[in-house]
Amino acid sequence: QRGGEYANLTTFITSPNAFETMETAVWKGETASVASFSDGIQMLALEMPAGTAFAPFFVPLFQTVAKSTDELKTQKSLTKLLGSPNFRAKTDDDCTLALAALKED
């Protein structure tokens, strides 16, 4: 939820009012990659105030996922990034990130 009464206000998907407060968008076109992330990453992953994806954050991550041949190695690499001192210096909140990308040929 963006623009709640308080900064970092979270409405959990299991909450009774989740679908009334959830921000959604319909994408018409070809999809090559999808991301889902917790609010601890939003200020790094989104261009504010529009709330659109920040390409310099996502492009290298999606390229890594699309080129991956070892899921466990890629997962460990992304976990290391999210826990790195440089990344953690930019947020003190939960940093959960799920990525999916079509494989590159």
C-alpha cells in the first residue's frame, strides 16, 4: 500500500481489507520479468513519487536471473546482495525480494 496514514504502514495480504487497499495495475503486453518485494526495498526499487520501477535496480537483477544456470548459486548471490553492508545502509527494514525472468537464449 502506498500513501497510507503512516510511513511503512503494511497491510498483509491475509488481512480482511487486503484487496481494498492493495495497489494493482494491469499490464497489456509481453512480459519478460516479474518482481515482488517487501516495503524495505521499495525506496531502492521504485522511482518516487510515481512508484514506477527503477531500471538501474531491476535490470542487472533480471539479467542475472535470466542467465542463471544454477538456481541455488543465484539465490545465494542475491541473498548476499540484500544482506550486504552497502545495501543494508540504505534500509533498516525487511528486504524480501522475489524475481522471475524468462531465460535468455
